[in-house]
Amino acid sequence: MPALRHERFPPPSIGFLPVLGANLLPLIGVLWLGWDPETLVTVYGCELLLLFPLAGVKALFAGRPPRTDRESGVISVSSSGLVDKRGSVTIHSLLPPLYPRNVPFAAAVVGVAVWVGLFVGLALSEAVAVGDTIRRPAVLGSVVALAVGQLGEDGYSYFRGGGYADVSPYAVVETPARQGFFLAFVLIVIPATGAAGTTLVLAGFVFVKMLFEWSGFHAERSGGGRLTRWLAGPDSEATLDTLETPSRPPSATIDTDQRAVAMTAVWRTLTTTGPFYASLAAFVWAGTAVVLSDGAPSVALWMGAGLAALLVFGVMLGSDIVEDVLANGWMTYRRVGDQLVAFDRLTDTPQWVASVDTLTDVAVVETRLPDRYLGTRTVTVTTGWGADEAERALGPVTDPDVLIEAFDLPIQSTELSPLNRWVAGGAIVSVALLVIIGGVVLFSPLGSPGDGLFVLFLLPLLVLVPKGLWRLAH
């Protein structure tokens, strides 16, 4: 006869009963107690959107480094050069250290929140008069209470309780992103069934919330199934490799030009991600106006939605600029013996080390307008051999000849090739035409918001012409 097992905790199915009851209470209240389902649905939607800015703030202080295998998630920041930044900065003695490497994850929350908010809002507008409901005192009061309660809980458990030290920024932002993505899918499927009543939408919210709670509850105990593990969020089991640096004083020290770094950050953002952010802002403009209106949006609603879209555009554009400045603005390149040590003055931490003998494929970046304007130079090099091989950028620096001499870089000249003025002029003229035509369409009294939205939707395609001409000019 097997020995009796005295478990310390009740089985998961029993331990989850209080959570199940708490989540079912709103649905029971609607079905038997006469509660207003529109109010509950709108509050649930606002509660979901509150998770994203809170996750962005929390991610800035996450103490563990992000995992390298992040392809299976919703959020991707692999293109950011700031993710590998070592070290932290202290803003205030009452706050934990802030890690610059976490900034791209916090910024990525904005885009995810926009898409989730649009899809959830459009799905809710099929069953709920969102614009009217969100102005009810009960809804506003509930949202404020939720925000205050969540801030208090995060302040106590995450910051004061030290929870930030055990999580990565990817885990902090990816969990609400996955849950929001799944909820948007469920709410889109419900109207497709042909029965998009408010109570049915509320049931969808309750079902998804219970699934979220069960995912976290079950993952802590036995790992759960594939879906519950995915919804529970990624783990934070990652460590940062130790970087060994020479202890001798450097024989040469070269700093990046901070003015050139800032101008390059603005230039890169405006010419690469800026058009896509403008197109996303157009979706915000149209989606917000549609969700908050019961029929044709009024002029005041169009203007309010436009301000919301402009705010989203400014935040996303500014975050990209800040990322580039943090990545390169305080960099110093030191020659220590036969080693090149890249040192960040902001975090007071070395970033990477490479032997001078392994620096190959040296080339000057030709297409950066700030380098031509300021006389600075940015140099790309390949460091290391085999599995340790990596392509890195040095600069922008004020005196590139000193950089070449200090690190024995195999390059003959740092002079930029002559610019084809006719082709470059064509690029400038094409940009001017885009600005003029866009301004006429957006602000002409004869135009309509739909015309402006159409121009913004096409912007990522339209800017391919000046970008192609600018590259051809080099």
C-alpha cells in the first residue's frame, strides 16, 4: 500500500477557486443582479490599456538582462543597438538603478499598446457606445481607482519589495503584450459569430482574464500547457557574461562628438522609422475617431483624435532619438596595450573589448548628412575572429585621423567621396514636394481628414524616392 502524501498546498484546481470566483463575479452580477455590462466592459478595456504604460515604466528598472532568444514573442527590439549596453545610472536614491539597455523595451510598449488599443477598441465599438460610456462618472471613477491601486501595488511589491531585481525588461513588457494580443483576437472573433452583444463581449473579457490568471497560477506550480506557458510570459533566467578588460592606464582616449551623435540620431530617425511612425499615427487618428463616435465623427472629435495621434508620433519618434543618443553619446575609445576598449562614460562601464590586430574591413560611413555638415566621421570595423566576429561602428569622432592612428586601422583615407549635387538636389526637391503636397492636403479647407489619412498611410512608400536618390548621390 503506497504511503499517504501530505501535500503542503491544495491541488491547483482547488487553490484557484477564489480567483475563479472573483473573476466570475462581474458576469454573475450582469446576469442575475442587473449590473450594467457596458460599464464593466469599458472599465475592463481601460484596465488593459493601463497595463502598458505601467509595464514600460517598470521595464526601465528591471535588473536582469534580456534573453537573446526573443523571436517567439510579440515585441521585437533586435534592431536597437542599445540592448547590449552594459551598466546602469542612478536617478534618485529612492529609486533602483535605471538600465539604458531597458529603454528600447519600454519604448516598444507604445507601438504594441497602440495596436492592441485599436483592435480592442474597434471590437468593443461593435457592441458598446464607447464614447458615451467612457464619459460616465462611474467609469471614470473606476479607471482612476484602478490606476491608483495598480500604482500602489507596483510601488510596494516591485520597487520597494525589490521585485525589479529578479525580472528582465523583456519579461515585463512581453507578458501584457501577449495577453493584449490574445484578448484582441478573442474580441475580434466574437463579433464574427454574429452575436456581438454586450454581455457576450463581457463574457469574452471574463474568459480571457480567467485564462490569464490560470496561466500565471499554473505556471508557478507545474509549468502548464503550451498556451498557458505562453500567456504567463517569458522567464528571466539570463545572465550577463563577465567582460575582462586590461587594468593598465590607456595610451590614447578618443570621445565621440555629442553634437554629431544627437544630429545623427535625429537624421536616422527621420529617414528610417519616422515615416512608419507617421503612418501608425494615421491609424491612431482614424481609429480613435471611429471608436469614440457613434456615427460620423465631429470636427472636434477629429481634432482630439489628431492630438492623440500627434502625441503617439512624438513619443515614438523621441524614443528612437533618445535610444541612439544613449547608445553613442557618451562613448570613449581607449587604447590599452594592444586592446581597444569601448567605454561608456554615462554608466561608467566598459562595453566591449577587441584586439587591435583583429580590426578589419574598415570603412567610412558615407551617407550620414551630419558627418558631412560637421566634418566628423563614423568608421565601421569588424572585430574578432570566427564566432567572436562582430561588426561595430566607431564614432562619430571629431578627428578621424587620430582615431586611425591610435588603433592602427587599415584604411588609407577618411575623406568622404564627392557628393553628386544634381542627384542630391533631386532628393531635396522630392522631400520639399512631399512636404508641400502633404501640407496642402492636410490643412486645405477643401480637404477632408480622409485625404490627410490617405497621405499618411502612403508615407512609408512615398519616402522611398528621396531615400533612394540620396543613396545614389553617394
